[in-house]
Amino acid sequence: MSLQDRSQRAQELRREGKRIIGYFCCYVPLEFLTALDFVPYRIWANMQEPISEANLHFIPTACHYARSCFNNALKGYYDFFDGVVGAKTCDTFDRMFQVWKYVLKPEYSHVVHTPNANHPSSYTFFRSELKTFKKSLERAAGREISDKDLREAIRLHNNNRRLVRQLYEFRKESPPRISGSELAHTVILAMSLPVQESTRMLEEKMGELENRPRPEPVKPRILLWGTPVDDISLIQLIEECGADVVMDDICVGSRHYWPDVAETDDPLDGLVERYMDKLVCPFKFWDVTTTHRQDVEKRYSYLKQYAKEFGADGAIMQVVTYCAIHALDVPDVRDYFHEMGLPVLTLEHDYNVATFSSLRTRVQAFIETLD
């Protein structure tokens, strides 16, 4: 299935009677949607088309990725949605969601307000937010979510996440058996299918990879960090320049799939823990009671583990223009990579392939230094 076909599949499901809910961000608890038999569909931007209609609603200095998502909506690419759900993680996406509701007037909409700090009161607040989200969906579905249904949804999504992590294991090989662009293609598709269908697709991919010979030759290995990339063009560019993207730290990738939900007596406990404590994102901060260096280590130590496990030779940090929350983290993350001994390239881009020619030159030069 191509990335373009994912919307066709969603429309087929809608004709079969399924209700499609578009969602932004990995902080939206998809388990609630699955428990009510809604189909979660990851809302995507578009690297292939310039932003046109959305510029009538947003200033030019608003995040290019958010504007591109809304541009797709204004062009009718999401007319098959029965509703939209977002998570409040940055000001631009929050504003975009409000404009989406005002202009497009979806049948159903909801924003999950996610605390960006881990104060004790944050957990109480977030638990209340999840209850509010649950009730909102129940009203839209016309039925309640039982604890049994929610536990089953948690199990299904945990199994789906496990399979994605197993696919990433093939990236540890030297050379990897699956390219970074092929893995990204698979993961992006998986975000726009019913979880059961997504799991079947992942199982088929696993079976194929187990019998696939390794390619040649060995190439420099890249850890990719930064803003959402739901188009494989940027990863393909890096690979065409002579490197393997072996690991990522992006929300349309490992951030979405790495942590599971603990199977607790009250399923809400496990969901609060995952979405408050286990997900990593530059928008999330912890109370700083130590030195800056200790805070950096606490926030980014997982990157050191990624680099070690996946044998990274260098890191590429990519940030969409005007993405404030990622741009603010660039100095600390770049210095942290340097402390690991990893060479780093930082790229800023407009989330449009038309601007990639200058990026290609810089990526080629960087990869040559890793040979």
C-alpha cells in the first residue's frame, strides 16, 4: 500500500460503516478510539505541495508543518473524517485546531490538554482530562467504554507497538536489512489503519524481512532527530547521499511506538503513566531541582542508548521552520550528541521538497566526513 492509498483505505472503511477520526500528535490516547471501534487516522502534512489556502488563516511565521496539515484539510483531503482529535502540546497546533473547528466545523472535535510538567497536580489534572475525553467520545459513539473494552484496546495497541519495535531491530544489523525510508513508509501507514489491520500488515512485513538477505555495502549510520516527518522524501534524500538512517527520534516514528501502556487494574492508571511519564517530546519538562547538566542528562539520556544500540556514526537534527519547541532544544541536544562523540548536522527546512536542493549539498558533505 502506498502512502497515498491510506486515505483510500480509510474511505473504504467509512463506506463499510466505520467512523474515521483524524488525530494530531502521539499524545492522543488512541486506545479510547479503538475501544469504541473508531478508526484513528493520523493527520499528515504534505511535502509535495506548497502551502496556499492555509496562508489565509495563519501568519507566515507559523509552523510550516501545522500550516501544511491545515492546508490539506482546506483542500478537502480529509472530507471523509467523522471528527478530529488533537493534543495541546504547542501553541501553533492548538491555534490551528481552533481554526479548524471554526472554519471546517467537524461533526466531532476534542482537544486533550496535556500538562508539560510533572508536578503532582499534573497527574490529577491529566487523569481528569482523560475522563473528560472518554465521556466526550462516548457521547459521540452513543455508548460507554467498559474497562474490559479499554483493556483489550490497550493490549491491541501494545502488541502493535511491539511489532514496530521489532521492525526497528532489523536496523541494528550492519548493513540493515530494511532501509530507513522503507521503515518510515511502513510506520506511517500503520498510523492510519485500524489497529488490527495495522498489526496484520506489520506481521507480514516481519515475515518478509526474516527471509530477506542483507544488502551491501556498509554505509555510515545516522540517527535522525527532530520535528515530525510524515513523508519519506527527507529520509530518502539522506540515504541517496550514501548513509543509512538506522534510528529516529521523531513523533511520527519511535516516539509514537516505543513505550507501552502498563496493564493495570484500573486501565486509566496505565494510560496516565504512559502519556504523562513515558513519552518523550521537547514540549515536556521536569521540575529542575539540579544543575543544567543533570537536567540535560535526565531529558536526553535515551538518545545515548539509541546511539549505542543502533551503532550511530553521526546525527542529523532536522527542524521545520518556526517549530519553536524543537528549535529551543537544538543547542542542548546538539551539545549532548557532541559529548557522545557523534558528529552532528543541523538542518532547517520548510517541509517542502522544492527546498531540498540546498539540503542535499549539506547532507552529502556531512556524510563524506563520516566515511
